[in-house]
Amino acid sequence: MYWKANLVDDDTAIRDIALSMQRVAVLGIKTDAQSSEPAYYVPQYLADAGKEVVPVPVYYPDATEILGRPVFRKLSEIPGDIDVVNVFRRAKDIPPHVDDLLAARPDVVWFQSGIRNDEVAEQLARAGIRVVQDRCLMVEHRRARVWPAGNSTSARAANGG
């Protein structure tokens, strides 16, 4: 059952991912026309926090740039390493992306708040990819920046988490 260690739900491990990530591909990113949607403002926050955001929209075929960065249509077409793939897709819409996720070989696949697909998470975990489910990357990054190392639980409570 070694693969289960790749299913990340421990606050300290999530904190470490949030602090160490540098390059984040965003599957299902929205355009600035939908700037009030989490699939736009979460990646915008990450970019403003100094992270390299790589847009991978599912819709918007005419979009060539989002957040001032070139758009890719498949994760596997992104050159270089990907630290985190931040997924903004309904749980039922994730399975068609599994082959692309596996081909891209990110360190972590992160399903945003409200998104959980245990079957896909197991497939990715068995392939050696760490998976975070049902957590907001923006919220966790903000918390990670204020949590004292080794004291995630009490810091989370102090921050209303």
C-alpha cells in the first residue's frame, strides 16, 4: 500500500507543497472575462505571489494568452518540469485528463476545493504522483506563509482554519 503515501492530506505536507512550488499549471483556467471565478483569481493570486503560472484552459479556443502567459492546450505539451497541476474541473470531468496528467508527470496534482475523485487520485498516486484533494491552493499558500514550521494545527486554528 505504498502508493497511499502519495495521497496527501496532512497539513504539514500540504504546507511544504504550497511553500516549495514554483511552477503551477492550471488545468481549467478561466480568462479575465471570468475574473470573479476561482479558476481565474486563484491563478492570478499565485502569479502575483511570484509563482510561474502555466494556463491550460479547457474552453476558450481563441485564447492564446491568459494572465499574460502563453496558453497550452495539453499538460503534456508544456516544456520543462511542473511542480503542481492545479485542477479546476468537476470531479466527473477529470477522468479524460488522466492520460495527459500521467504524461506530464507533475510532482503534485491538486484538486481545488469541492473537487474529489478518489479513483483518479488512486491512479495518479499509484503512478508516483502526489495528490491533494478538496483544498484551495490559494488558501493553503496564504496559510503556509504564516504558519510557524512544525505547528500547523495551532496556527491554522489561530487563522480561523
